[in-house]
Amino acid sequence: MSRPIVVVPACTTLIEGYTFDAVGRKYTAAIAEVAECQPLHVPVGTGMSDIGAILEVADAILLTGSRSNVAPEQYGEETPIKPDALDPLRDALTLPLIRAAVERKTPLFAICRGFQELNVALGGDRAASSSGDRWLPPAERYRSHPRQCDAAQRHGDQSRRRV
């Protein structure tokens, strides 16, 4: 029997002038060793990922944390607080991927930036902290979306079991 596949969208990372798609080892190790699932990295970039194909193989999606933030134009703002802390290629993949996953009822688990992505993809907005590079965690800073709660309840048993 094969292990469930957990799709993990990558981040854009520059190493010595070369662009890489990267995922932190702590995320893939947790998927493989703790959840006993198969992590599957998904590259970012124009034409690199087919959302329909991704969702065909995904048993779940993990939206990881990252050093970057969702670009302000994705939630109606104009000027980024820290323009060098953005990953527009990841935004271009994850935001439509989240919407399609919610539509298909594919389980999602979001951590840090992943929560930003989930919130923005479902119409939420962002509140910047005074330091300008963090998302504020208090729930009252985000608009509530009943679909998030409904999706979590519908997939709760599966999520607790494996992902």
C-alpha cells in the first residue's frame, strides 16, 4: 500500500546567483517521518505547475512557513513593506491552488506564511506589525471565513489521522 501524498509548494530561493525551488527539510521530514506520508515538492514559476494535475495526486496540501510574505497587491494594498521579502512566484501558484483545493475539498494545513496564503486566497486581508515584516496572529485582525471552518470540520478526521 502506498503512502498518502502531501503536496508541498516550494519557495523561490537564490543560492550563489542561481534560482532554486526549495522546501525546508523540517516540513518534509515531519510529513515523511511523523505523518508517514509521502512529501511531494511542487516547483513555482510560470508554466511549471498544473494545478489540476497537482490536485489529482494530492491527498493533502501543506502550505509551509517561509522567509517571504504574500505580495500586498494580492490583498488590495499597493506598497510592500519589505519588497525584498516577497515571493511572487509562490503567490502565483499557492493562491489559485488553495482556491481549487477548497473547491475540491482537498485537506489543507497552513503554517505561518501558509496561513497568510490561505487567508488571502479566501478573501482576507493582512495586518502588518510595527516591525513591518510579520503577520499579527490575533484572530480579530483577520476577516473570518465560514468556508475555512467548514473545510476543517469536514476534513478533521482525515487530518488528525494522517496529516
